Amino acid sequence: MLSDIRDTLFHAKLCYELWRMLTDDGIRQEMGLGILNRYSMVFRAIRPALYISFVIKLASLFDERKDSISIDRLNKALVSNEYGELWNEGRTLYKYRSKMIAHRNKTMDWGEIAKGTGFSYKDLEMLLLQTCEMFNVIAKLQNQEPIPPLSCKHDFKRLVKDIKTGLKLIPE
């Protein structure tokens, strides 16, 4: 179960990182309007897909069902009292995921549901970081691998550079 949670958190972390990069004005300027316009359909598909993947992955770890792979199954005695607050915030994200992504219906008011969570970009990042931190504490205490400290920022920036310079990696 620890490896499943680690993999889920790592995937959520990478999706969040890329999504934030694609929503960051500085990164978007660095990419250039030419790239964004030329590949607009690609970026239109990627950005929301990354956000949805991030929310689904992270929220899944706050599922209350007994058959789920959830951080609720970890040994909470090994972590500080911050767990209760973290769990409550994660449950709010889980409810948002359920209403906005997984179980949408035609009568819902998207703005009200999103506003009802109270989450900002920074709050989402903090929830992710705190969940990763808690997992790493438990993994260390159980002599298990922590979440890899890898990032996709360098690869993404290299991809943008390759697109800008017209590098052809595969012959046409």
C-alpha cells in the first residue's frame, strides 16, 4: 500500500508542477506566443488534463471507503497532530473532485462549488506538499522509500527550447 500511495503522490506532484508551469505567465512568456498559438489545441488539452489528473490523484488519497488506498490507512500515530487538519482539507478536495470532475450534473453551479472549497493555488500546493511530507515521515519510520525528489521543470523547459529551435528528434 505504501508504494501505491508513493506512486500516486509522485504522479500528483508532477501533474501539479506541469499544470502550474502552463498557467504561470512567466513560463508562458518564455515559451512565446508563437508556440502557444501554433500548438494551441495541444496546450488547450494538456493544461486542464494535468489539473484534472492532479486533483483526481491527490483527492483519491482522502477517500473514506474501507477498500480504498488512502492515507487514512497509514499509521497516524507516527505523525503529528496536523493529520486531522490535513485530512479535513483533503476531504474538501475529495468532495470538490466528486462534484466537479467525477460526478458532474447539469444543475450544479461550478463557480459556487469551486468557491465553496476555499482553495487557492497556494492552498492546493500546500495540501500536496503536506501530504507528501506526512507520507515521507511515515515511509522513513517504516524504512520505505520516500517520494522521489524529481522534478519535470527541466525537461519541460528543454522541450520548449527544442520546439523553439525546431530541433527534429525524429526524422519526418
